[in-house]
Amino acid sequence: MNNDILLQDWAGPLGGLPPFDAATPEALEAAMTEAIALKRAEVQAIAASAEPPSFANTVEALERSGRPLRRVTALFRLMAAANSVGEMPAVTARVTPLLTGLDTGILFDQRLFARIDAVHAQREGLPPEARRLTEVTHRRFVRAGVGLAPAEQQRLADLNARIDTLAAQYNQHLIADGGSQFVWIEDEAELDGVPAPLVAAARALAAQKGRPGAWAIQNARSAVWPVLTHARHRGLRERVWRMWNERGDHAGPTDNKPVAAEILQLRGEKARLLGHESFAHMAIGERMARRPETVMALLQSTWRTVHAVALQQIAQYTTIAREEDGLQDPLQPWDRQFYAERLRRRDLGFDGEALRQHLTLDNVLGAMFDSAARTFGLRFIERPEAPRLHPAVRVYEVRREDGAPQGVLYFDLFNRPGKMHGSYQAEYRTAELDADGTRVLPISAVHSSFEPQPGPGGEILLPFEYANVFFHEFGHALHMLLSRAPYPSLGSVGVPWDFVEVPALLNERWLLDRGTLARFALHAQTGAPVPDELVDQLQRSLKYDRVFSLNLDYLAPAILDLRMHLLADGAPGRSFDVAALEAQVLRELDMPPAWDTIMRITSNFHSFPGGYAAGVYGYLWADVMAADAAEAFLQSPGGFNDRETGRRWDAALLGAAWTVEPDEAWRRFRGRAVDPAALLRRFRPPA
């Protein structure tokens, strides 16, 4: 019964909503197996057609094939990332190679490609969006290796299947470590300085785990970061940092070192088979940057500038540690965030805990929705009756100003067993046009693993970091919800990976708008608006800390990601000692001992299971574009809420999705190429 439900069109309002209750591991495995067979039969019928190839009976037919599989795959991937409990990890391991095999079989089908190639040869006579889909589809087949000899295709198929299996395994290892590792505390004095809600949550977690009277810090970012930022006990900070830093980096069944090494070796072989110098050349060739040399030059020049600033900051932290705590030892990675917070309070006057009292979850969601309403004319209506994966998930219907439905948005923000750590955006259903021209409503979802620590009135208070992250992911959601692309392959998820972060990074700026903060950053207990002085302090702190991409903890793993994928060249006998490679790159960069990386090679979701292989640099690339786009808003009469600028941004980039190349879309919006100095201008001291 569940298998049948998963294969059918989703029932309910708003174009149908996901049947979460039916998505058991057993039903998902059966439905995935059947849906794969259904799509394979559809594609074979297209390839075997006796009709002359046309856009409608070949390219468009291929694009519209496999709708049951799309629905089931959305739920399968959701459960593998957000509810990986019971049999789900084993099901993930069995089903992932089946998906890879299907894709490989389609992309290597010579009869199918001959038909696509024939349509591609006559594409100039097609309407613009049909021509674009034809070009994108043809390029996908060529880049996948449709022109290889049969033996080479078989080897490539084996490589793809093994890489996907390893990527799923890498991710499952991180989920397992995050759910099973804790720092245990017997003496409450060690928690001195840690915010009271986190102390209470640690006490409750310890009791839940069978150790009443103790405290437990789980290996989750939302629990680890407050300890590293606030705990005065240096030994506790070290224990918590080591637990976090060593995810996937220890002997045993969840060791990611051999997994990462094999992925790199196989990616290199794949790149060589497809005629590329390295996996980095293969991946970057289809992105905005085009060449790894361009990327490396950007990363290294930025590193040199930021490295000098970071050394000055470490000297400042060291002075505070010596003068206020008598610490004579060199600062270590578990010290940096603690003394950075001290400096923010002492020299910049910023109290993150005071700001947190104004950032309830409801306030932050209200600020998101208000900004999107003012800038893009959207309305968000909560639907408590909608089906959801967990009771804590919130569901919103999204409408345009004229009342027409625009899509559905899920917020699944809190940590729970079996959930992947981190924050990310997912798409349960992609916007597209049906054959009759009816718009299919997209379903987007913001996922996170935040550990809620309710305040005195039960309200959920967010550190500024998480408020910012939620605004970031909401930017991805807007990109998906506003897409006007008629086909899924031309949707927002299809854009190059060094552009995909631009809408999200830009959307972070709406959180910093003073008008938005005045309306929504209301004190959890008193309802008083956030004081102007606290906003000033926040602005000074952010200018001091800079954005994510202008810090060593991001730049180092971005450079490492590019270096290791340049080495992934398929050379005979090439092997990888990933721990030694990571250590070598950090030595060559002269990484300060006190500054750790935010993405280690054994826990780097972006480089391995995620879509950012040879693409971690994309955050820096996108930050430059986002800074330039922000200047367009700031120069407008309404600032970030300027409706005309919002309309142009939507028309040129958000709604256009991948119907045009990002370079062209950008010129439509800005009237010129990207200004590379825009990001540095954002942090330049006033004259």
C-alpha cells in the first residue's frame, strides 16, 4: 500500500504534498526499484521510436519522463539525510547504485543520443527555452561520456556507481558520529560561562542518555559552538573541539580517510577517461570560472590579504589572554573563538548574548517573510494541517500579491537522531510547466540541525550565526520558489555551482537592514525593539570578522579542495594519503596554529558527498557577486526593500534560473560585468 502511495501523484492542496507517513525504509526501497524500472522503460521507448526525432518527441519527452521516480527520489533523499534511522542507512546503500546505474544507462544510450544530436543540429529554429533545453541536454550527454568506446563506458559506469556508494557512506559516517559522540561533564564548574539554556539542555541530554547528575555536549555544531565561544574552562573547550574536529577521523567503522582517498582516486580516473587533465579541470570547465588557474589565483591572492589580517587578530587575542587570564602558552584552535568573543565585547562593545534575546525564531521568520514581501511581493501563510516529517516542522503556503499560489516552503530546523548535521536547502518538487502550460508549484525546504534552548517563556532564541544561516538558506528557497523555468533541468538547482550561492549570500544582507531589525528584533521578554547601539555594535563586529569567505577557516579548505582535485588526474598508481595532504597544504599556507579549518578533509560534506567537489571556492566567487548586487540595492531609493530593484533581480536572475547563462543574466541586471572590488569595498574602513 505504501509503495503504491509513493508512486502516485501526491494528494492534497497546492499541487499535492509529500506523503511522509508512507515513506518507510521498506516502502521507499520497493518504490524506488519500481520507479527506476518505469523510467527505464519510458526512456527506452523514446530511444526506439520510429518517428523522426523532434524536440517534442525526444528532448522534451526525455525531460518529462520519470515523474514517479522524481517524487520517490525526493522522499528517499530526504529520509537518507533527515531521518536516517533503523533500516534507512542500509536501504540508502542498496538503492544509491541503482540510481547511478539508471543515469549511466540513459547517458550512454547511443540510439537516444543520436536522436538528441539530430535535434541539437537543428536547434536554431527552436523557441528560446526549447533551444536552451536542447543545448543543456546535449551537453550533459557529451560530458558524461556518450562518445566513449563500450569498454570505457562500462568502466565509467562502474566508477560512477562506486563513487556514489562511497559518497553516501561518507555522509552516513558523519551522521553516525554526530549521533553517538558526547563530551561528558561531571563538575558543573567546568560549564562556567556557558549560557544557562545550553547548560540546562546538556543536563537534560545526559539524563536522557542514562547519566542523571552529569552534563552532555553532543557532537553537533549548535552545541559545540557555544562551548567554544563562552566556556571559561580551557580544558572543556579542548575536549569539545577535539570531538568536533575528529569527526570521521579515527580508526573504526566510521573512518572517512579511506573513503575520501578512494573517492579522489576514482574521480581522477573518471576525469582521465573523459579526456580532462584532472577532476578540477573537468568540474570547473562547466562553471563560471572556466579554468582552475583562475580559481587558484583568486584564492591565493585573497589568502595573502586575509592571512596578514588574521595574524594581527591572533596577536590581539593573545594580548587579551595574557593580560586578563595570565595565559602564557600560544593560543590553540579551541581558544580562538573564546578570545574573539572577548574582543567583541571589550573592544567592539558587542554582546552576542544580548542580541540573542531579540532573535526569537518567530522574530527571525517574521523578518524573512516581511523582507520577501516588501522586495518580491510574496506572502507566507502557515499551514499547520499540512503533512510533515516531524511535529516540529513548519509548513507555509507561498502566494503572490495577487493571491495566486507560488509554492510551498518547509522549515525543518531542529536536530534529532538520524539527521545530518548542518544547514542546507532541499527541493522536494521543482517548478516547471505541465504540457498544458499549467505551472507545477515548487516545494522547497530549509533544513538545519539547530539544538533549541528555550528561553524563560518557552521561546526559541537564536544566536546571530543561526539567524544569518536561516536567512542564507531562505535565499536559496526564494531562488527555487520564484523560478519561472518551464523545465526542471533549467531550474535554479541547475545553475553553475559557483553561482548557486549568490542569491543566498545576498539574502543575508536583508537581516542586517536597520528597518527590518527595528520591526522584528523585539526582546523576547519585554517586546522592546533592539537598541540602535546594539545594532551599531553588531555592524562593527561583522566588519571586524568579515564574511565567511574572507577568513582562513574557509579559505584553507577551499584551497585544499582545489589542490586535491588537481591531483585527482587518474595517473597510474596515484593514491592519496588525505591526512598527509591536508597537513602539507596547511604547512605550505602557513596556517596559524590558533586558526582551525571549518571543513576538515574527513568531515567536508561539500567536497565529498555534496556537490562542491573542486567547487568550495564558489562561496568566495559568489560573495563578490553578492556584494556587487547589494550595491545595486543600496543605491536604490528603497534600499534592500526597493521593489523596482527586487523586480529586476527576480526577472534577470531568480526567476530566470538557468534559462540563460549566469554571465548573461548578470549583465541584464547590472548592465556590466561583475566588479571584483565590490567585496573588499564592503569591508574597507571609512575614509
